[in-house]
Amino acid sequence: MKKSDSFFDKVYEVVRLVPSGKVTSYGLIATYLGAAKSARVVGWAMNNVGDLEDVPAHRVVNKKGLLTGKHHFDGVNLMQQLLENEGIVIVDNQIQNLEKVLWNPIEELS
């Protein structure tokens, strides 16, 4: 990462690395970026992805596996549909077997 990258840009770089069929959390991204108490800022970054189609924002959920960002996607259930298309099981807006699909950038990229 370049020193001039904004925090949002750094978040997007990490999210681009989340593999299909996996999810990560706002807090894990924040911790990986050295800002452990900035999970909410990671959420703001995800809310502002806009037209960055190469950022799989649907793969970022809260620490309990809840699809808390789903209202930022076009369509009522687009976030859930995208995740289910990758094989992730969701019941009542929550990822099932989160521990099996959780991608931790601290472990994967360090």
C-alpha cells in the first residue's frame, strides 16, 4: 500500500482479497489495518464503495455474521443472494457456520 492511500482505500484493498465463498468482518479488517477500534469506519467505507465494482462488499459482515450492511445494496436481498451464490448458508439474515467461512486477514495476509 502506498503511504498516500486513505483508510478507505486500504479497506478496499483488503476486501478485494476476500475469496469467493468466504466472509470477513468489519472488526477483523480494522484490526488488520492497525486500527482495532475502527470497525465502524470500515462500515462507513463499505457504505461508500459506490461504483467500485471490484470491491466485493457483500463479503463483509458483522462479527456475529449478520448481514448488517444489506440495506446498502440495490434490491431487497441482493447481499444475501450474492453470498448464497457463493455457497454461504444464511438464515434470518445471519450466516450459518460462520467459523467455517470466516476469512481473517490477520492470519491470511500476515
